[in-house]
Amino acid sequence: MEKLEAVQRVLRFSDRIREWVTEEHSIYFDDLDEQNVNDYEPGGYGELCDRIIEEGISENILEREDID
């Protein structure tokens, strides 16, 4: 599963993580695309998306071996 798909799955299935991303970072599901989930430059979402994926793994929404 690609990174964008993994992040979208977590945001779709976890109210807690979706609220955290929306409230603390003002980022919404539609703000994410293939480029900015891999952007680690200032203003990019790469690090945040990595954290979303880690939270999704801890909530058993994703499995680590499913991520590309």
C-alpha cells in the first residue's frame, strides 16, 4: 500500500487521529496528495504523515508490512 493510501485509510477509520490532525495541524483529508505526503521540506506533510501511519499501526488500522 502506498503512503497516501495508508494515510487516507487511517484518517477514514480513526476519529481520534482525524480530529488530532484537523484540530492541531488544520489539515483535512482533501489537503493530502501524492506529492505532499512525501514532502519533508518545511511546509510539507511528510513527517506528519509518517506519524499518522504510526498511529494507525498502533490502533491496528494498518499493519507495518502492508506499507510500501
